[in-house]
Amino acid sequence: MTDPILPGATIGVLGGGQLGRMFAMAARRLGYRVHTFAPEHDTPTGQIADVEMSASYDELDRIREFARGVDVVTFEFENVPAQAAAAAAEHALVRPSGRALEIAQHRVREKSFLTSCHLPVAPFAVVTTDAELDAAVSRIGRPSVLKTAALGYDGKGQARLDPDTDAHAAWASLGRQEAVLERFLDLEREISVIGARGVTGEWSHFGPFDNLHRHHILDVSVAPSDVAPAIARDALAATRAVMDALEYIGILCIEFFVTRDGELLINELAPRPHNSGHLTFDASRTSQFEQQLRAICGLPLGSSELLMPAAMANLLGDLWSDGTPDWAAALRCSDVKLHLYGKASPRPGRKMGHLTAMADTAASARALVLRAREALRGDRRGN
């Protein structure tokens, strides 16, 4: 075990998005310096960090230069190339490990790993050729969902196969990349669990959270979830099993499907803080971002207690289509918190910020956050 990385040290973040931004806020509050590396300039993370390095993740010498200037490297999104993680590891601790990243960023490796751990996933088949596609459709059936093995998120890189869908045309629309075909599930809900694991194996968790999606993008998260206790226990146990199997250090989110038959299935792994856990920034004794910092620095994990029921609503660029949202209207309720990510150009589907609401019950928090988001539209629709 290495010595703890104490306040005053420098944390390196690969990625420049809003997850890194909130992580940097937590780190700076505890007295750490933060350096960030991303291909873009003036990123949400870079606006908060002490140093922002802008270069491609393929520029491995720049990655090595970045790693030499920090004490530990972590991630704020999972599509950092494995070679970049390996280059960083030549000069600094990398937490979580590059192995965890490599598994989580590729659906075939991810599902193979999960099945090797005897953890439940939806029936699937690997597709790399036309013949394999035909065999997969025959075995998995329709409706089903064809997903690219790499670089898919928020519904990107997916095509649904209904009974009348041309499977080969659907695969061509995805660039004929390596893919997995998954059985389409009759879902009762989607939940997520965010776990934290320290260098000694100490473990803590947030969740489960209830998640509602719109157009394949997370729309609203609510905590605590009212999922059946047995399903909650199984989800927590699966999260811990994954983290222990990977000897994971840091924060990991697992997204789960819950079918109408009461079956719990793992959808995907996210080796970083997660959108569904944004509400912990305001509503938990220790946020997921501070917990990530504690874990990767070898410090004791904080309490993940939810101080009161809460709900989070994403703010997408669509909200700006008729002009600047009415921020004052949403903030007239003192139990609503606004988080904006510093992104200059809103566009449809782009995550620009979120609202968090807290109330006496989860249902009340959800209703409040939705009212606050609707208030952002002001009277523009009547003009």
C-alpha cells in the first residue's frame, strides 16, 4: 500500500467535461491542485482546474508530460484510449486502473467480463460478420438492439431491430463495426448504483437511484429508489463484486435494467462518477466527487448518507432553443439548486447543466425539480 496522497498534491484528470468540473470543485475545496487534459480548450473542467493541457489523447508524449506533473491520474469519461492510460501510468499512479477502463469502454469485453463473474446481463451475441449477424438474429430474436462495441453512449451507436427491420442495413448504418446484439427487454425501470472502493478494499455506495431516460439520454434521477428491497440488495452485491474482481480504486457506476418479471440485469459499467449521482453534490454528506477524490488519494471514505430525498433533472441544449432560460424563475424555490457547466454553445441533446431539488419525499423532490425545469421556459411559448 502506498502512502496517502495528501492535500497540497496535484490530481490529474483525463477528460474535460462536467464530471471533471464537479470533481475539480471538490478537490480544490480540500486543498488539492487539479490539472486536466483534453483535446478541447476552455473545457468545463479546465475552467476550474489550475492547469489545462489541450492535446489529443493519441499524443502519448503529451500524456507522459502531463502525468509527470501530477501525483495521481483519474478519469472523467471512459473513452480515453487504453494507450493513453498506459502512458500516464509510466509516470504517475492511475486510479482506477487502465484494465478497468479497457473493459468498460468496449461492450464485448465488458459483457464477457461480467459473464465470467457470473453476473446477470441481457442475452447477447457478438457480431463481426454478416454470417454472425444472421446467427445472432436467429438466436436472440426480435425485437432486439444492435449496439456498436465501442464509443457508444446516450443512445449513440445503436439500432433497434423490429420484425420488419433489415438487419444488414441497420448494421451498415452503424458502419459495420464490431457490435453486440441484445434482446429487447420489457422494462419496469432502470436504476444505477455508484460504488466507491479505496486502496485497502474499503467499500461504500450511493443508491440505488431511479433513472428516467428521454431519447436515450438520462432525464431525471431520484433518490432514494423505491425498488424492491431484494433487487436493491442484489444490485449492491453485484456492484461490490465487480469492484472487488477488478481490484478497483475510485468511483464506479453500474447501470441496471429491472424487467417487469422482476429480473435484475447489468446494462453497462461507467468507471467514473455518473450523471445519476449529480444530486449527491447537494443532498449527500459526501458527494460522489469527493468520494472519488478520497478513494484515489488513499484517504478514508466519507459517509455516503443521503441527507434528504432528492431529484436531479438534466438541462439539455434544447432548452435554449427560444432564448436564454429564465434562471430566476427556477431559483424562486429555495430547495432547488442550479448547476451550469460553463459550455458556451448549447445544442440539442448537449448536457448544459442540471437542477437538484430536495424535499421530504422522493416523489415530492421529483415533482419539484420538474416544476423548476418547466419554469425555466418562462412565458416564451406564449409569445
